[in-house]
Amino acid sequence: QEQFVESGGGSVQPGGSLTLSCTVSGNLFNVLAVGWYRQAPGKERELVAALSNYGSVSNYTDSVKGRFTVSRDNPKKTAYLQMNNLKPEDTAVYYCNIGRWEPVLRGGPFASWGQGTQVTVSS
């Protein structure tokens, strides 16, 4: 099964920027959609952004539209989440996963998850 390695998180002040990366093992990355998700303390994991297998279709949760951009590099089996104008409410552990479009939008079910990367936005 695929393995996910998320990186790029950190602590930033409000208004700052971060770029997250997610590298996926195996041979399915290029043919499946990718989703970025986040889970804040005490909350359920939620979809942040999704991108189709060739990058032609994207979807963002309303709270990040205009601030976050999802992209992918298929030869590198890596997805990215560029996050600008970060807000305290963006604080969460961020994860990625891959699947068909509808399951990615629903948040699963998926066979496995990576460890995620922590993003903390605080002054």
C-alpha cells in the first residue's frame, strides 16, 4: 500500500506563508486525485484542497479559497500545498492522501495515512 510523507510545516505568524509537500510511494500517484486534509485539536479531519490526477480540476474548502493553492508533480510523485496569508484558524496537522475523485472529496475511506505535518499560526 502507498505510504505518505508530509513535510514543510512549522510555526508562523498570522499573514505568513508555508509550502507543504507530500511524497507518495507506489505506482498509483499519477492516476489518482490527491487531497490535502487537516485536523485541528478536538475537531474532525476535513478536506482542505483536492486536485485531479492531471491537475485540471481543483476543489478548495471555502475558508482557504484565494489563500491556498494545490499543485502536483507527477514524475516526482509529490503534491504541494502553497499556503499564503495564514490565519490562526489554519492551525492543524496537515495530511495528504490519494484516491478517486469522489472519495478524495469525501475524505475516504483510505487504507492508510501518513504522520502529517504540524502547522501552527500564532502571534
